[in-house]
Amino acid sequence: MLARKLLLKHSYLEIRLSSFLSGQKFKMSTSDIPLDFKALPEHRSLVIEKFGEPKDSVILKLRRPEEVLPKVLGPKQVLIRHLAATINPADINMIQGIYGIRPKLPSVVGNEGVARVEQVGSQVKNLQPGDLALGVLVTENWQSYSVQSDQSLYKINNKLEITTAAQLKVNPCTAYRMIKDFYNLKQGDTIIQNGANSAVGVYAIQLAKLWGFKTINVIRDRPNKDEIVQELKQYGADIVLTEEEIGNVEVVSPIVEQIGKPKLFLNCVGGKNAVNCQRILDHGGYSVTYGAMSRQPFSLAATSLIFKDHKFHGFWVSRWYKDRELDRRHEIESMLNEVGELFVKGTLKPKSSKLISFEDRNIAFEGSNNTKCIFSINN
Ligand code: NDP
């Protein structure tokens, strides 16, 4: 402790002296820790300077550590090394400038990722070097390292695979919340969802199965449809139908007869697909829209509102986190721990993923092809 105090004091004097010699004005308190820039490699980040198509707008920026980091680590700050970060539809829409929120430009991109704690400020209690951590509201994950406030970071299960940890905060937790927080489902009830082979979709299938609910899953038709059907059934899907089949009464009626009308509809597609799913929702059922992959509006039939008493909701996991970060952090921690544990035990299987370097980013921007793309940053 004494040695650390002396070191801090020494560093403090050294910085004051070097600042004085270089003519810079720079104040530092004894609880600040100087950052050792020499120990850090060149900083790499994917940045947008203008909104547009990702392949045209995203640039790889290389900078010296001192260009991107503060000189010192404040008492409640944490230096993290970003390990891996997902490329989600939200990132693509953010880059295009059509997402619900727009960052101030230029901006580093990346709504989701996982990091290793490198160094902590003198008053940080919730984290220590070596911890695996993520920031539920950190939106600049496509970079090699950064300084964050301690309260913006959450320690997660160190046994998680990095590719799984990188996708913990968004997709499985979105599925988790949508199944838990809307309709009061009972064992044996049915959920219908479109975009069922999306990452959110496969986590919804697995959580529904785990909690005793059945699922009707709608996907787009494709030459290798049978492969996707098999994959979803392995995750625990009860029924898998194409967009065409869900619109066909002769196909749908016997299925609904057999497993019951769905009580909850999870919609990330919109358009005609969503209208067809909505049509079979039970009386009093809940419809939760969380995406619009078809970019088509979701029209509501009057019968849904008047006779079937359907409830329509939207869900945005970022808002769920934002509403809790200040004074209900325990709810966030509890969910991250529970979902993390399910992955570690193998109860939840991660969506198949492909690791990509920053240099190969255009592969990820071209589309998922049923695989989640993840930037490998510091592995
Ligand atoms: P993935 O990248 O894993 O999958 C994308 C899915 O969208 C695939 O099922 C794909 O099907 C489907 N899709 C793409 N284009 C179309 C189209 N034109 N019509 C119908 N389906 C289409 O996605 P994620 O699981 O990461 O995200 C899925 C959706 O959920 C996105 O809209 C995303 O923004 C949203 N989301 C919202 C959250 C929230 O809090 N509101 C949180 C997390 C995700 P195919 O294989 O046929 O191409």
C-alpha cells in the first residue's frame, strides 16, 4: 500500500514536472493512476464519419494510445481490452443512420461486445484486472481498448466462451425478457415467432423449451430449408413453417388444433408475415414487436383490436437496461448471471458464429447467412 502511495506520489510529481516542461496544463489528483501508454499496442477501431452503407462508411482507424485514452485513470475508471464484438442488425442500421438513435459523428461503432479488465482506478470495487466484463449501455465496442466508468461495466461469468460472452447482452436477454415480461404464460402455452432462425429466435426457442412452452417458428423459404428446420428442431422448436405456409389456413388450422392457439407473438419481421402470424394469436394474446427486418409496416386488423382483445407492445432491450442502470443494477446483474450460467452449463447453446477480423469487415456487412458474425479483436 505504502509502495503504491509512493509510486503514485512519484508519478504525480513526474507528470506535473513533464507537463510543466512541455508547457501543458494538466492537473492530476493523488487518486488518479497514470496510464502506461508504452505497454499498449496501437489502438485499432472501426469508425463512422458519415452515415451510409457499411462498406462505404466504416473505416479502420489506427491511432497511438495517447490519442484515444486519457492520461490518467480516475478513481472510478477502468481500462478494458475489448476481446470480441458482435455485428448485429442494430449496428448496420446505426451505420445507415436509420436506427432509433444516432451517435454524434465521428463515432466508434459496436453496440455489443465483451472485454477483459486490464487496470482499475483506486476506488473501483466491482471489478478487478482479469475479469470478463461488458457494458450494457457501452456502444463503442469495435475498438481494441477504452476507458469506461466502473458503473457502466458488469462482471460476467469468466467460464463463458469469448464468442458466447460477446453476444450475451443483446440476443439471449431480449428473448428472455420478451418471454418473461408480457403475457403471463402457463406451462404448455404456445408462442409464435417470425425470424425464428435469427439469434434472438434460437434463444427464444431454447428458453421457451426450458420453461415449458411450445413454439411455432416462421422462417423464410430457401433451397436449404430442411437444414434450417432440422437446426431449429434441435434447439427445441415444436413447429417450423415458412412465410408461405403460415398464410395458408389449410396448413395452419390442424397445427393450431394440435398445439393450441399462441398466446404470445414475437415479431421481428413485420409486413405480411407479421399479419399472418397475428391472425392465429389467441383471444387476449400479446403481440411484441422488437424488429422490422422486412422494412414493411405491420398493419393491424380491426378484429384484433375489437373482437380478439389483442395487446400490442414494442420492446427495446437497450431501454430495459437504461431504465435500470442507475438504481436497479441488481436486476441486470441477476439476468446476466442467470443467462451466463445457462450457457456455461450447456443448457443454452449459442447461435453458430463466425469470427472475423476488422480487415474482413465487409464479409460481416454482407449478411449473416444464418451465422452470427463476431469481430475478433484482441484474441
Ligand atoms: P440475425 O442477424 O441473427 O438474423 C437476422 C434474421 O432476420 C434472420 O432470421 C433473417 O432471415 C431475417 N431477415 C433478414 N431480412 C429479412 C427480410 N427481408 N424478411 C424477413 N426476414 C428477414 O438477427 P438478430 O437475432 O441479431 O436480430 C433479429 C432482429 O431482432 C433484428 O431486427 C434486430 O434489430 C432485432 N433485435 C431487437 C432487439 C430489441 O431490443 N428491440 C434486440 C435484439 C435484436 P434469413 O435467414 O431468411 O435471412
